[in-house]
Amino acid sequence: MSMLTGTNGAAAAASKRCGRCGKDVSNLPRTKDAAGVYYCDPCAAAHFGAVAAPAKPTLRLLTKITCPHCWYVCLPEDVLWVSSHPDLMGDPVLGDDQPARFLPSRFTVGGQALDAHSTPCHQMACPRCHLRIPREVVENHPLFISVIGGPASGKSNFLAAMVWKLREGLPKKFSLSWLDIDPAANHLINGYEEQLFLTADPDALTYIAKTEEQGDIYDVVKIAGQSTAFTRPFLFSLRPTPTHPHFHQAANIARVMCLYDNAGESYLPGADSPARPVTQHLGKAQLILFLFDPTQDPRMRAKCTPISTDPQIKSGRKTVRQEPLLNEAAARLRRYSGLGPQDRTQRPLMVLVSKSDIWAPLLDEDITTEPFVEAGDEGHTHVDIARIDRVSSKIRQLLLATTPEIVATAEAVAKTVIYVPISALGHAPEAHPSAENLLAIRPRDIHPHWVTVPVLYSLVRWTTGGMVSAAG
């Protein structure tokens, strides 16, 4: 009997009728037997009998589910399950070394699918790419975030610092939890965090290796005979803790945070193809983060030289034009979203101006202290939206004076653009003795600035439910 019941996912098909009384149960709690016949609750009790009627588990289902791997949209009843019995190996999409995926017809009383050998199964999978889908994905709405940045722009450092500070600060300041929901998928970013914040020796130099175009950041599957590579998302659960003022609404306001990171080379023209649609997440992204590295621009370097001795602005280091990358990302976003070549997306774009510890003196504004306001007796923290907007306006003016093409490109992409200063490390790195041009940092010197602002600002401005509130 199928125990995937509940009004949230019941609206999938208008033709569902009770096999006993004929009532339309499309939008009602219902039960399905092994033959695929639906029953409304009163008829289910009469049909199965008081003793045999299974207890319904608490399971909320979204009306539609989006796979975080290939972005395929399906109904809850179309989700596959992953076989648990060791003899049921071999999948046409993932290969012979993976457990078979199947569409179940039998379930335990607790709602777990039974595979062909009647073994209870615990994991779900996408009907298209067959990659595993955590249970939270079928219950909670997603928030897709795409992170864009060129080679050596510091994306990995930023992601590590952001995730670490969200883990650390959300429970204490905002009564929110930020938890891994798929440790296997998140092992790469977890490794980044360990390299920067959990090293055994805080005085030993450390660094995060460059993100490669191949390897752990991608999953390769075979769809319709074609090998296809998808970007592996970092998946987190964001939900209120018991001390949050809206904890009673946790089931409705919780979110699955899906972060996408690519090697900078993935945004070069021609790097995206049907066999490697590794940036198609741009078509689903509800928030786009573009990392602009001012130390790679000679004009910003010239402004920073009198005020900083950071080796990243040293004369002779490589400079890179960054607006072509944003232009290419914009072209793909429009293509995957069905927009015209001149259309601007309604989705917000945040230009994250990195390494702010170097260029902060250029701005007539404090960007070292976090833009949060303590709520006094309430025991909660609020986000200072007015301060972030004020800083955004001043950064825009600074970029207009030095790198105007970045502002022009960003504002041709999106109707809403926010400029945010970030520093993933908060301190100048130093030359690593093992390799030329390799910069590293001692963990004791790492003090990130503003790295959680993009997520917290977006939760205040563009999501509902009151998970995070604004000051004033």
C-alpha cells in the first residue's frame, strides 16, 4: 500500500477517484493499494479493516519536485526508489556498479518502498538522471543559488567561509539550523571548511586547491545513450530551531539550499554543451552570485597599491578581464530561462566584490563589522538591510569610477543588482614555500567579513515565512 499520502502532494492528477465510493480524491488524503487503486480515508478504513489499516506517517509532499542534479520537474508519484537488496545491482543510467532504481508498487506501513526482493528501501532518486534525491527535497521548497566567478577569483574560499559562518552563526544569532542533508554530495565543501577552519595546527600554512573541470564536482550519467555531466550541488537544510519565533511554522518555511559551483573555465564560450550542461543551473537559480575579484583588474590594483601590501596586488601578477565571463553567464541564463537576447531577468543578481580587506579604505563606509543588529531582550538578531543597501550604492559608485563595464554588464543582466563587499579570509595571504606563485594562509589569521550577507539578505528580501527579519 502506498503511504505517500497528504493534501500537499495530492493535487497531482485530477482523475484520482476512490475505488469504493467513486469520490474524487485528487485533493484529499488518500491511500493506494498494491494494485494501484485509490481509497478515501473512510473507505480505506472499511476496505482494509481496523486491524490491517496502516498508520499513516507524517510526510509532506510538494506538488511538484525539482531534481537538484538535472533540474527535471516531476510529480511525487513519479519519484524512483533505490533498491536495498544486494542482488539488485545494475542501473541503465548510472552503470552496473549502482543499485537498480525502480518505480514502487508496494510499501511498508511506514511508507518505505519495497524492492523486487521485498527489502525496505530508504533512498529516492530522480526519474530522469537516477541520481539520489534526499527526502528533504520532496518535502521542502528549494532555494537554488548559482555562484559565478572566473579562475582564481576565490570562489572556493568564499563558499567555505560562507558555509562555515552560516553553520556557526545561524543557530546562535538567528535561531536557524544549517545542516548537511547529503554528506556524500557535500564532502568537497566540507573538506574546504576543514582546510581553513579545522586544521590541527593553526599556524601551519593552508590553502584550497583550484576547482577542476573534471572530478568530484560533477556526476556523469548516461541518458538516452548519451553520457552527460551534471554539476553536483551542495545541499543543506535551513529550518527554524525551537527558539525561533516561527518554529511552529517550520514545516512550511524550511528550505533546501542548493548551491552550485563550477570551475571558472566552465563559463568560457563554448564550454557548455549537451554532453556537459554543467551551468544549466542558471536556468533555475533564484539567486545569482557573481564574484568579482578586484585584484585581477589593473585599475583596481593601482588604487589599492598605496593602501595595501597584500601580495595579490603585487606588480606582475596576472590580470584578467571579468566582464566577458559575466556576459557569457548572462547569455546562458537567458537561453535556459527562455528570455530574449536583451531581456533582463527578474531574479536578483549580487555582485560580490571579493578581498575587501585589501580595498576597504577606498570606501567611506565600515565594511569590517557585520551588518547585523542585536534585538536586545528578544534574544534574536536582525539584518541591517538599510546599511547593506547604503554600502551597495557606494560600491556601485566605486566600480563605476574604476571598472564601469562590470556595472554595465551586471545591470544589463538583472533588474535587481546588489553590490556586496566580502572577504573570505579577512587577512593577506603569504607565499607558500613549496611552489612559486602559490599563496596560502595560516588558519589563526582567518577572519571572514560579510560572507553570510548574500544568503541572509536574500532571506529577508526575497523569501517568505519570516525566517530572518530586518532591523527596524
